[in-house]
Amino acid sequence: MEFTRYKAARAGVAFLLVDPAYTSQACPDCGCISRANRPARGRFVCTGCGLAGHADHIAACNIAVAGWAAVNQPHATGLPSARRDRESKPPASTGGS
């Protein structure tokens, strides 16, 4: 955890600890929370709506959707960005020799 905190601070990214309770037992689609939603260690199958997937993926979706933590969205580096263009250009010269 300290290594992750250090790396986040170095990159200027917020570091938040999230309580993992029920994140992989809750369905992000219908909200059903049940131990039965986890029939196997890495598997999630909602008993309410039938949503299925990897339990860790479902937990990550719950954290992002439910607002339990602020999730940083990735920035696609290959796309044009006015902000990035402004930051990469040197300031304009005011003339004079």
C-alpha cells in the first residue's frame, strides 16, 4: 500500500482507500446484494438479474458506479487536446531583439 501511495503522490494522482465490503457481492445493474451472487471465488452471477462476470471486475464497476471513490479516467494520448497543445508550446515572444 505504501508503494502505491508513493507512486500516486509522485504522479499527482489522488490516493483513496476504499472499503471493499460487499463490492464483489453487489450487482451494479440491479443492486442485489447477496452471498449467493458469488458461487465461486472469482465468479459473479447475480441472483436477481442474471448479470455474470469476474468478481474483481464487478467489484471495480461497483466502486466506479456507486461513487464509493473518485475514479480517474484515462487520457487517450493519441487524440488532439487543446490543453496539451497549449502546454507543449513555448510562450509567444513579445518581440524585440
